Amino acid sequence: MDAIDILLTGSFWVAVIRIASPLIFATMGELICERAGVLNLGIEGIMTVGAFTGWLTVYLGGDLWLGVAIAALAGVAFGLLHGLLTVPLGLSQHVTGIGITLLATSLTYFTYRVALPEVTSPPKIEPFQPFPLPGLSGIPIVGPALFNQTPLTYLAFVLVAVVAWILTRTPVGIALRAVGENPAAVEAQGISVTAVRMGAVAVGSACMAVGGAFLTMSAFNSFFFEMINGRGWVCIALVVFGSWRPGKALLGAVLFAAFDAYQVRLQQVTGGAIPYQVFLMLPYVLSILALIVVARRASYPKALMAPYQKGER
Amino acid sequence: MDGAMDGAMDDGAVLRLVGVTKRFGPLVANDSVSFTLNKGEVIALLGENGAGKTTLMNILFGHYLADEGHVEAFGHRLPPGEPRAALAAGIGMVHQHFTLADSMSVLENIALGTQSLWSLRFDRRRALARITTLSRDFGLEVHPNAQVSDLSVGERQRVEILKALYRDARVLILDEPTAVLTPLETEALFRTLKKLVAKGLSILFISHKLNEVLAVSDRVLVLRSGKIAGERATSATNRSELAALMVGDTVTEPTVTDHAPGETVIELVGIRTTGRVGGAPLDTIDLTLREGEITGLAGVSGNGQAALAALLAGTLRPDSGTIRIRGEEMGEWTARTALAHRIGRIPEDRHTIGMIGDMNVIENAISESYRSPRFSHRGLLDWKGAEDFARAIIRDYDVKCPSPRAPVRLLSGGNMQKLILGRAFDGAPHVILASQPTRGLDVGAVAYVHAKLLEARNRGAAILLISEDLDEVLALSDRILVISKGRLSPPSARGALTVREIGERMAGHGFQEEGGIHAA
């Protein structure tokens, strides 16, 4: 098998979509927050919390969907904390976000240790199973990649459509975008800036947490330390790559996942002639290049990272 | 207060302010202000910058909470601090700084918040129909699907007015609506206001421009230092009476005496820029500044003034064209070269470019010259010399500050500007770049800045005065140029053009190729 043939194998594309799924959830979450003007650097920690709480629910005997719901709720909780500190209190979004990531990650690891003191190898759960969509899953290459995935992957794609719809076609979407562009415009129309931003951060954080839960409930089947492994930070770059648009961000997530899946297979093809770290680096290098090319012209939400204080001169 | 006339026209009252007081720390922005607005009436609220006009409107609309007093609309008391309640009561506000989301469409901006946030679908078609009707009825032409960032300032203001009308506003508050308009756009706005009044709306028009107040209102309230200093029927008053009420004293503006210009100091030939400084880039301009002459640059904000100012200040490099100073062609053009060639700079925005708010008066005073041997010896600053220099500016320019060691952000706008003048005029610069030198200053400070500029002109400095205030350009300039879309009109001597002609040039007419205004 050589480097080009990889692109023609069905299993490669299955892996691409699987790798992309958690990124899609978390990218949509970050996108929602940022469109409302709140940078959420808590994403890495919130994904960790989501991965753990979702897994734990199932490990303790809960239903898989209950696990997803609990993960989302945990995301909401940390989102509200981030929102409380950055929106009504107007603290620095950078510092708060990093604080949230540290807090959420440490709290998760601590809880894991306390809950499972004797464990040496991470216990497995019964994860979501692939659910072939009748008729469509038979199409070569595209079929298995897009239509024979777990329900969470389908949900990720539905989420992109829903986010795009809400942002452009609903009153709440207009308010959300306006609050990220010019909060004073929203206030002048009698809508509470605080409420819209808090809501956006809570919902966005829930999406991030579900992205984390995907890893434990639909990919690795267990929880272990450092498992998020920078995916949250990648999602922040993907939002920029996507110029804050859901469709383009989805494209970015799939592209990044393709680089990632490709480098793993390329390692096997080259058979150790090149150090494997070079391949590990590949998706990130390509992401940086893509950012340089695409995102330079991107127009960001004008009020991103600008706290809004009512009646301030 | 003679402004209180409660009960006088009770039946027609749509809006009433009762004893409104607002304090910001020790500053009393509004001091028990009371007045009544009647149906179909236009009240002008006249006052200087800092008189408390905008604060009052923000209380009225619920952006600020009043410390005392309350607002009544149509006989009902408005809950304080709730813009939603003011909107529901039929009060619409056109803010001085537009509250529009730039990257969204006109339609989205107008319809924002008019539907419940929980509704699943935004009714675009209904909104479109309504906006089209309103803009036709009131002469507010604007394209509903255009993105706000593509609109001219005049168009943005129409969007703001439409926003209020879309919500069935019956009282319209306009905060300094003409500050950003060309004379032609101002006329169009006034026509719209007449139509609104004819339909029974009431208007509160806030301004510091006497001519407009006289042209548009039925009644004038003068606000001074937060208090109502007087109330007049427009038909029974005049400019000088209103000016005296507004300032509380008579201010004498310096007079311009005729004066023959000297040699050419700086010459720009065929300059083009592309750098990002906001507004239009410069499109092949030629400009000559001569000794002892004030060249006034009129134009609507965003047409290349920022690029021209940055170019002369040395912070923007031209893409093509030459800069000559006293005949010598400039090679590398940077802020340092500009300073070395004695270009004194009064920047457009004293808070962001002019001064560093958290650094003290001394540090700001020497910020253009700290590297010179005057203030530094062998890499160490001479703080004593610096302080003496700062104290000299404080004394000569009458800068009121707690101490030379006080951070500059504690200074008022006028005193900050005086400090900038002192710094820019140090060592008698050959060229002075004065960008919006009196923006946001009160009448007294304006007169002071004007006097200093004329003084510099009379001693032989070449001055470029960039201002959005046409009256200022007309009053001070020996020659007037108009900038539009990055191009310069040929210069005209003072008095050669009427305000209307200048206005037309500001709108882009009369340049070599017809630029065409935004299609409505």
C-alpha cells in the first residue's frame, strides 16, 4: 500500500469521520460561545469533565444516553461558572478560561482517583454501537464513512445544521450574533446582554462536554488521564479556521481529522524510515498553515473578549 | 428651575422628566432636570460637550439609573434602568454612537429583539415588508439586505431611525444626529423629521449646534453643567442669546487676519497608500503646505483623513509617490523622520494615540523627545530636566492637573489637549498636523486651541487642519481642500466656496471621475 492508496480505502474515511466527531461537537460549542462574544478557553477542561462524567454514568450502570445527558449537564455547570466570572463580573476571558480548564481537569482526575482507588488499568464500558442507516450504508466508501457510524456521530452532523439554522434563521440567533458584534445594540433593543451571553456559554459548554463524552462512549470505551490531549485547543483553532461559520468549521474539523488519520497510516507505509514524531506533528503543522492561509481574512465577532458593563461610560 | 413647567400642557404631554439627578462619583452630570415634551412637538436640548445631555438621554432610555427623580411616558412612570420598558412605552432612541452590529444585515439589525427569543423562526418576509413601507413613507431609503458595514454614515443613521419606527416609536430621541452627516444628509434628515412630526410623533433633538437647533425645533432647552439654564420658544430667541445661555459667559473666538504665505515646507506628490489605518486609503494625492498658512481639510469621516494624518505623522508609509520637505526628497519615512523634520502632531484621538493614560504627565510630555540629549544622558533619563519641561508646559499652556506626577487619564479632555499642544509645539515645529484638534472640547477650550493654532501660523508654521467640523475649517483655514474617497479636491481660498458647495464636494461630487454614492 502506498501513500495515495490510503485515501481510497474505506476504513480510512470511517476513521476520519470518527476522529472528526468529537471535534465537531466541541467546535460548535466554542463557536456558539465566541459568536456571543465570549472566548471559552475552558474547553479543554470541559471536554475532560464531559468524557469522565459520561463514562462514569455508564460505568455505574446508567444508560448511554443518560451518560450523554449527564455530560452535557456537567458542561452547563462549568459553562455557567465561566459565564458568571466573565459576563456579569467582566473578568478576563483568557485567564478565567485557563482557570476553568485547570479546575475542571484537576477535579476530574481527583474524582476519578477517589472513586476508583484500586484501579490500575482503566475499566471499559459497553459503548455506542455503529448504527447503519438502511440503504445508505451500502454505498462504497461514503456509505461506511457517513452512514455506518454511532448515533453520536450522526448527532454531531445534525448539531452543525441546527447551529447554522439557529444563528441565521431565528430571533435568538440574531440576538446571539448581535451580542457578539455590538452588545450596546442588543441592550438598546431591550434584550439582556447578560442573559444572552450566559445562555450561549452554557449551551456551548454543553456541546464541548458531549464532544469529550464521545471519546469515552464512542471511541476509546474507557476513561484515562490526558485523553483529551489538546483536542480542545485544536477546536479553538478550528473556529478561527471556519471564520466563525458552522459549515466551514465542520469542513475544518473533517480536514484536521483526515490529516490525523492519514499520518497514522503513513507511519505504517513508511515503516519507520522517518521518526514517527514527525507524523504526529503533521496535522498540527498543516493546521497552522491552513490558519495562515484561510484565517487571515476572517472577520471575527467585533465584541469578542470585550466584557459589557451596562451603563459604563 | 425655570425649566419646570409641569401642568402647563397636561393633555398633550407624551414625556415628562421630573427632578432627574445623576452623579458619577463627585461629578453631578444632571442636577434635578425637569421638562415636558408634548405631542407633535420638537424640543431641542442644547448644551456644550459635558453639559449632561447624553447622560440625561441615557437615563430617559434606561441605560443609566437616575439617583433621584423619574421619567413618565404617556402618564405612566417608567421603571428605571430598563430600556425594554422605554421601548414598550414607545420611546425610540438614535444614539450618538450608533448601536448597530456591523457584520449583520440592515434587516437583522432592525428586527433584532422584536420577536420573542423563543420563537423558532424569524419572520424575514414580514420584517422586509414593514421596513420597505416605513422607508418609503418617511424618505429613509436603505437596502434591507445590505450589510451594515457597507453603509455610509448617513445610511446607518437611517437604519437607526427605522429601528425606532419599526417598534412603533411615538417619541424619538436623537442624540447629536448631525455630528457625522454632510450638509446634504443633514437637510435630508430634517425633511424626515418634519414628516415624522406631521404623523404625530414627538422629537427630542440633542445638539450643540445653534443653527440646527434654530432650524428644527419648536422649543429650546439649554443645559449647562447638568442644570436647565434656560428655556425659550424657538421663534422668540436667537443665536447669541442661546450661545450665552449655553456657555454662561461670552466667549470670544480669535479672529483671523490676512497673512501672506511663505515658502513651501512640505510637499506630497502622487501619494497612494494601502496600509490599514481605518477609512479609505489615499488615492494619488498632491498636497503642498506652506509657511504661515493653515490648510483646512474638510470631509466626512472615513474618507482618507486617517490615512493622510498617519502619513504625515510618519506612521504610514506611502506605496508610491514622494514626500519632499523643503525640496529634499525623503527616503525612509517613519515617525522618527517626521519628528526629526519638526512635524508637530496633534493626533485625532488623544486617548488612544495621543497620550498613555496610565503614565504620568512628565512621561507623556517627553514621550516624543525622551531619546534626545535634552532628556537622556548615556542611556539614563534626566528626570529633573523632564520634570522642568513638564512644569513649563503646565505653566505656559495652563494645564490643570493635580501634579506633574499624576496619571494623564485623570485630566479632562481639554487639559489633555493642552498638554498635547505643549508637547507638539515645543521647539517651534515647521509643520503642524492638527487632526480633529477640538473634538469633544468645550467652547472655552476650543477657543484656546484655535488661538494657539493661529499663533503658530502667524509665526510661520505650516498647518494642516483636519476636521469634521465644517464651521471650524471655515473659520480658521487660509485654504480649504475637501477629501472624498481618498482623493483631494483642488484647494480653494477662504470664502471662495459656499457651505453648500463644500457639502457637495464632501458627498463626492465635483471630483474628476464621478464616484457615485451608495445605491439606496
